[in-house]
Amino acid sequence: MLLKNTFLFKEIGEEGMLIPIVGGNVDASKIFNLNETGTYIMKKLLDDYEIDEIIGSMIDEYQIDRKTLEEDLNAFIEELKKRGFYE
């Protein structure tokens, strides 16, 4: 897993939040709100799923074609990297 350990993940209903921790304090200005799909992906990443395993589970769960899913998942991972949650 390439997730950094400098954040808290909180679920609120079907949605989630990534809350950055900087110097032991919450950085509320950089909270990243996740929709249902982003929350699903984060839960899988936190459970140490590999990207291919996530793709397989999402194809079954969401009935989406693999190419679209790979593109969307890669874009999500890039956003996590940009925000400092993923290496």
C-alpha cells in the first residue's frame, strides 16, 4: 500500500473524508471530501487491496467497463497524490 499515514479517514453515511494531520494537528483547510465511489476505493486501499483487486471488485459492484474504470481510478489516485495522501 502506498497510502501515507498522515491522515484520518472518516465515514459519514456512504461518503467519507480524508483529514490531513500536519505536525500532530488537523489541517482543516485541506480536508478532502469523498463521494460514495471515492469512499469505496479508500476502504479498499486501507484494507491493502492492490489496484487490480480494486478494479475487479468495482467491475462486479458497479457494472462498469474496465477501460473507463481504470481511467477513473487512475485519476482518483493522481488526485490523492496531488493532495499528499498517496505516494
